[in-house]
Amino acid sequence: MFSSEYGVVREVLIEARRQAGLSQRALAARLEKTGSHVAMIERGQRRVDLLEFCRMADCMGLPAEVLVRRIEERLRRQAQAASADAGSFARAS
């Protein structure tokens, strides 16, 4: 539903929730939302705005900056991998 870059945001949020030892339902309770709310975010059926992102990070015991850095690093690695793949394709042609 959203871009592959947004998929990275979802992956980082899921990993952070699991590392915090929280189920979707437990995180939802901390957010004062339903379990399906968190599930929809994690499945890519609902987009997270900045304020909700910060609240989710806080509920997982992390500063939002930590999650942003994880997202940036993962996006950087993806871009480098894509660039390397494009270079190897060009050399093979």
C-alpha cells in the first residue's frame, strides 16, 4: 500500500516492539488504542504520523531519535545495495 521506504519504518517499529517484549495488544494498551490499530500499522494498512511515531517510541521505552537513526541506517544500506546492484548490472550488459 505504501512505498518500500515506508516498509522500513514498519520493520523498525515491529522490531522495536518485539525487543521491548511487547505484544501488539500490550503496545496498543499503552497507546490507548485497539490491538487492531497496531496490527494495521504493522501490516501497512495504516500510516503513522510523526506524533504517533513519537508516542509509539515512548511507549516502547525508546527516544524517537533512536528509531529514526535505525530507519536512516537501514535506508542508507538499501540505497547502497541498490546502487551496487545497478553497477553490477551495468557491467554485465
